[in-house]
Amino acid sequence: MSIDTDPYSSERPLLEIPIEHWSPGMTQVVDFCKRVSPVLLDGQNISVSIANDAAITNRSVYAHGILVLNLFKLGKKFFEDFPDNIEELFDILLHELAHEYERDHSSPQYYNALTRLGARLTMLALKDPVFLNGHES
């Protein structure tokens, strides 16, 4: 696998940003991803890290329970704008978490995972809109 599909498969280390160097917005985004993901993934917790890595050609990658948000592609504004940009974050989460079920974007299994996760997110928003406001409830 390439670094675009598995953040830890490359022979060189991923250029992760240490937690102590995260901005408050980075911490909020990561905490939110960790809070929402178990609802979408049948209780499964995930790890979330932030990289600043030009070798990752995507804004985010997910594999083996690890979500990596790539500052190099997302930009600082993405983290600063949270929660006002929550739709963009949901787009990333749905796309990446569907890879928990299928790697291949063109497969029916990936499509089914996307629709299932989207339905779960919709039900969460209907049942508990405060949960999705971008802050701890």
C-alpha cells in the first residue's frame, strides 16, 4: 500500500505534529473526531493524529483504526474554522471511516459503507443535535 492509503506503510516515518504543538483548533477537531467515530463505527474507537506531510497527497487518510489529518493539504484555516466548517469535517469523516469496511472507492461495499455511515450521522443529528455542535456536550 502507498502512503495515500495506509499512513504507516511507508518506509519513512510519517511527519506527525506532536500533540504539544497542536493549536486549540487542532485539539478540538481531533477530540470531535474521536467522539463521533464510535457512534458511526459500532462503538469502535479510533486514533487521530495530525501530520504535516507533503508525501501524503490527500487531505486525510485512514487505515487500521487510525485517522491522519494532513495539515499540509488542509491548511491551518481548516482547524481554526472549526466548528463553522463542520460540513467539511463530516465529508472527511464519512469518506475515511468508510474505509473501515472497504478500501476500494469503486466497490459496492464502499458505497454501502458510505450510505450506512451517512444514515447513522443523520440519525445522530436528529436524536441528539447538541452532540454534533462541535463542542463537548
